[in-house]
Amino acid sequence: MSPLRQSPAFARLWAGSAIAGIGGQMTIVAVGLHVYELTGSTFAVAMVGTLALIPMIAAGLYGGMLADAFDRRRVALASSSVAWLATIGLALVAWGGSEVLWPFYVLTTLTSVAATITGTARQAIVPRLVSRELLPAASALGGVSMGVMVTVGPALAGVLVASVGFGWTYTIDVILFSAAFLGIVTLPSIRPEGERHRPGLESVRTGLRFLKGAPNIRMSFIVDIIAMTFGRPHALFPAVGALVIGGGAVTVGILTAASAVGTLVCSLFSGRIGLVRKHGIAIGWSIAVYGAFVAGFGAVLAFLALTGGTRPTTDIEGASIVALTIAAVMMAGTGAADNVSSIFRNTMLQSAVPDNMRGRLQGIFTVVVTGGPRVGDFYVGVLALVVAVWVPPLLGGILIMALIALCLRLTPSFRHYNADSPTP
């Protein structure tokens, strides 16, 4: 809790982001349920994230340039305003009763792009608000807020969609989103320190040249791409709730919230993480454990499918409660393992990269963190469509463990990274 006591500005930013994030996570789940209700297609659900991938890559790179060239507070405020207006658009579409898909794809892409720029600016701001020794604690608090977001948001989505419908669900997000502005507006002006570059191709090239000479930062990006590409079964949840475990929207909410519960519990007991100095080894092991839990989730689905124990029902009373419980435990494990990895990856980036490069590197990092799951959605959607629902997580978890072991073996500097002398 030290960063909250040391920096009131950080505390306001953290609280505002957490409240707004609850609504954002609620809408992510609601859009998936909405598209699945309109189409009955897991592939259509997966495409919600996939179509946003290229614009998000551009937004991450451009947002990083903006954060290294201008007042980071203003950058975050402008992009948050765009995301808020897109959320209002989703609410209007739902209240209008439209059954056309393209507004969902366009508005969620716009929201994702704006959120990418906001996240880039926000993460570049944090090291200016707290001291370096408290960066692991600040990252752990980020895990706490993320745990709350993804626990409360999806659970609310499941309940609200089932009880009052999509229109009210999106409208509540519009109201919750306003809290984000409170955290940003009250920040002081935060301009980059050192030499600044105007946004443009040369600014991007400078950032990429720095990344090319930063093997530890580069490897932290690569291992996260591996985890998010092969270990994100979330696009399967509507089909799992309707066709495999049963339970419909409630099952979707439980499974999505379970990973956040793991994140939250892990963050609450993360005090000793600040004592770990070998961050590269810690990242590798935590992602390997993540892969094991993803494979375990796939094994639960495979068991039901291959033994004829599937429950094609949207009624929670007809769901397989034992399978749902085990699947939720597996998802909680993924949340805890990913949180440990995230704490060390954030700390490595924020402490090893100079301030005037932090926005651009954070932009690339944001593209990895938010773009990786979109690639994962495409992987899951295609493989589930061509083979079976249980194949993507089972195969993906095994691939993650194998590829992480290979990465650690091939990168000695990453294995030997020491937080006492951070080097990019």
C-alpha cells in the first residue's frame, strides 16, 4: 500500500482507473454475449477482438510517440474521452435494438484503440509519481485493481445481461467510465524528461533501435506474446456456457471472473515479490505455470466432450457444476500466474528504460499486452471452428510450456537479469 500513501496523485489515478475498468470489463463480456446471441458463432465473437488488432498496433506505436513528445496527462485525457464516446455509442445501438454486427465491431475497435493510447500514457506516468523501489508495489496494486475489474465487471455483466438486458449494461459502463476522468484531470503536468522527438517515423525508428539493443526488454515482450497467443481461451466462454459445461451467461461470468480472483488474491499476498531480484527467471517460471493451468482448463473441456458429459443448456441449474468448479480453479490459476509475470515485466520496463524512451517502449509493450490476446482470439476461433472447442487451450498450454523453456535457454542475459542493476 506504500505507493498510495507516498503519492496522492498515484492513488487518484489508480482508484479512477479501477472504477472505470469495472465498467470496461463488463462491456467486453457483454459485447461477446451480444454478438453470440445475434450470430450463435464463436468465430464471430473472436472477430470482435481480431478486427481491432491492426488499429491497436498503430495506436500503441503512435500513443507511445505522443507520450514521449507531449504532456502525458493531456494525452491520457484526450484518448479517454474518445473511449467514453464509443461506449455511449454501444449503449445507443443496444437501446435501438439493432441486429447489425458492424457497429459492434467498429465501436469496440474504437474503444480498444483509445484504451491502448490511454494505457500507454498512464504506464509512462507511473514512474514519475512513485520512487523506483516502490515500482513492484505499484505494479502489484495494478494487479489488485485488475483483479477487482475482472472479478466484478464480468460477474455484473452476466447478471445484468440476464436480468435487465444489454442496453442497461452498456449504460452503467458509461456512468462508471466517468471515474477515469477524476484520476487524470487531477494529475500535474507530466512532460517527458530529456531529449524529445516529434511524432513521426524517425521517432518510431529511434524506439525500435533502442529495443533492438535491449535484449531483456525484448525477451519480456516475446514471452508475453507466447502466453497471450496460445493461452487465451476467453473467446470460447460463450460456447462453453452454451454447449459444453452449460449455464449460459452465468457460466461466462464465473469463468471470466475466476481468473481475476486469482489475480486479486495473488496481488493481496504479493508483498514478498519485491524481494525477488532475478526478474527474468521469475517471468519465465510464472508463464510456464500459466501454461500448465491453461492446459488444465482444456483438459476439463476435453474430458466432457470425449466422455459425452457435455451440457448443451443455458440454464445454470442444468450445468455441470463439478466441471464448472474445476474449470474456474484453472482459470484462477492463470490469473495468479499471469499477475506475477506482469509485476516483474512492468517493473523491468519502468526501471530499465530511460524516461524519454519510456512512452515509445510502453507503446510497444501495450501493443504486446493488448494485441497478443487478439491474435489469441483468432487462434482460438479458427481452431475451435475447424477441430473442437477443447483443442485450443489444451494444445496452447503445452506449447507455452515448451516455448518458454526454449526462450530461457537461448537468452542468458534474461536468465541473469538482476533488479539491483537494471539493464534493458
